[in-house]
Amino acid sequence: MYTSPSARISAAAYRQVDLNSQVLSASPHGLIGLLYAELRSCLISAKGAMERGDVPGKVRLIGKSMRLLDEGLLAGLDMQAGGELAANLHRIYSYCLLRLTQANARSDVAIVDEVLSVLQPVMDGWREIGSQVHA
């Protein structure tokens, strides 16, 4: 199905406004949830780009995933107050950054799957915490 460039630009602008609204109205817990959701989406899209042989798309999506991990999740850890939990998350995020660097260099979908499987329990736990807080 063909979508005109102007329609794609309009849709992208609408998605950006929606995301900005979500960020502005989110709780601190919700902001981390948004980071996890965007990270998961980028990783899944990066896998698709690799499978299609779309190198520029892969590089862009892996790069965005790494920024979400590094500048969002990793930078947001409070190592003083977070204790052992923050230290464990730091190790997980750092490991995932290393593996994504390797996935990007090798165009290896299996490594992206590995990163998703490493992060999934953390994302699930975060979602569960949110559902308990709202209950």
C-alpha cells in the first residue's frame, strides 16, 4: 500500500505530539515505562531492518536503543539510594549496551533477541509494580 510522503510526515508529527503528551503527563514510574516501551519497539524494528538488509535503518534503530539504555535508563539509576537493585540494573544495562554494539557490528538478529530476552523480565517487573501501585 502506498502512502504519500506528506501523509507519512503528518502521521509522524501526530505520533510525536502524542508521545510528548504522554511524557508530560506521566509519573516518574510512567516515564520509565515509556522508555521500556520505546526501547522494546526500537529493538523489534531493528530486527526487522536487519532481516530486510536495511543497514541505515538498523544503525539508526540500534543507536536509538543504545541511547535509551544509556542516557535514559542507565543515567536514571540512583546508585546511592538504589543499593543492590541499582547495581544489578547497571550490570544488566551495561551488558545490553555491549551486546547491542556487537549486534550492530555483526548485523546479528540473535543478539538483539538475546537483549530482548534479558530485558523482558525487568520490563515485566516494572509493569507489575505499576499495576500494584494503581490497584
